[in-house]
Amino acid sequence: MTLSRLALVAACALIGALVSRPSLAQALPIFDAHLHYNDEAREPFPVPSVLALFREHGVRTILATSRPNDGTRALAAAAHAAPAAAPRVVPFIRPYRNHADRATWFRDPAIYALIESELERDIGWRGIGEFHVFGAADAGTPQVKRIVDLAVSRGLWLHAHCDEAALEALYRHDPRVQIVWAHSGFTVAPARLREWLERHPTLVGELSYRYDVTSDGRMTDAWRELFVRHPGRFLLGSDTWINDRWSRYGEIVAIYRSWLAQLPRDVAEAIAHGNGERLFPRR
Ligand SMILES: [Zn+2]
């Protein structure tokens, strides 16, 4: 092969790599591990319209929660009725009846009763959350301990929006508890996150609102290093906690795809859907 021909082949290979990487990311199925279908979303975004959103944006599986839990039941029923037109639903019990419960659930006995009654009306619940708790005192209540014990004994996951002190307290209740850390702690730096992941093998980081993964569209070195070191420990999420997030659902997924395209293929596949499917297998 002549030098110029060699250069041409190399150039083509480079162009091929640049062109195909984003399109591979476009094609990746998505496991949405942080989804709320709350009561205020149901009228502007009825079930058929959210199912259409999932299909349009390649969302294969959703970890669904809602306040109250009827929204999750509606999604699970729709998926059961028409599996080809809906994502697989991994339902989590939300320990909130209303907004106010967010501030008191961890010491309100009515919430423990709510969790028990939801478990009795079992729709295949896989976890409890997303719940919010901050500081060691609130996460250290006897009721949170009971919920952790219940989760461990039933093989349920927790989906916790919490700070590091609360995370520490959850693991102090029982180091075996399986936790999806909502927003990966929101502001916890990648190096610190790595310490948490290495200390607790049952912890996975969910990545909604982590706009710090990229800077001017490029993945930062710190995040890339962490994803490549621990590809099995991250999940994506839309976090449709307000209706505006439903309006921007496609944009949220597109942002994920833009940085997944910057990762090695196997790492991108794991984070996009492989980890979720492995941790929450069909049953
Ligand atoms: Zn949330």
C-alpha cells in the first residue's frame, strides 16, 4: 500500500469512528431509573402520551414511582395490557401521599403502614423510594431502620435522595441494604463518589441533574475516569418530578445520548441500559 493510500484509509477510519459513535449512542436503549408519574402529571400527560414519549426516545425500561402510588399502578397496568407498546415497568413504592410527607415520612408511622399496605397489594414492587432525607438524625430514626430492615429482608432496593451523612446512616442501619443514590448525591464530586462506591458494593449512582458530567458538551476527565473504572455502578434517570421535566423528556434523553457517545461502547451500553437490566431483571 502506498503512503497516500494508507493516509486515505486512516482518514476514512477516523471519519467512520466520528460518524458512527454518535449514531451508536442514538440507538442505545435507555433504562430510565428515576421516573415519577405524579398526580399532577396525569391530566396533561395521560398514559398513552407518556408511552409514546418512551417509544419515541428509545426508553425500554422505567423505574417508576409516583405520588400517590396510583400513577405507578397505571403505568404497570398499561405495560401489562400492551407490552409491545410500553416499556417494562420496575415499580417502586413512593412513601408519600402528598407534598407534605416529604418532610416527615421518616418519623410518621402512617408512612410505614402505607408501605406495608402497598406491599400487600403487590404489583411486583422492587423497591422503596424515591425518598428525601438529609442528615444523620433524620436518616437514623427507628422508622428508617425498620424500612431498611424491611428492604433487606424482602430483597427490595431503596431509592434515596440524600446527603452523605444520611447515606452513612442508612448503611449504619444495615450495610447489606441496596441503594440507588438519586443524583449520585447531587453535588458529590466524582473522586468522593468513587470512595462511596468502593466502600459500599450495594450502592449505585443515578445521574439525573448531574450536568457537571460535561463541560461545554465534553465529558470531564474526572467523570470519564470514574465511569470507565466502575461502569457497572451507574444508572440514568429523567427525574420527572415536575411537569416541566415531562415537557423536556426528549431533551433530557438527548443530553444523556450526547455524552454516552463519548464513552467506550461497552461502558455506554452498561450505563444506558445494561446495569438497570442486570440489577432489576425481568421476573
Ligand atoms: Zn426524583
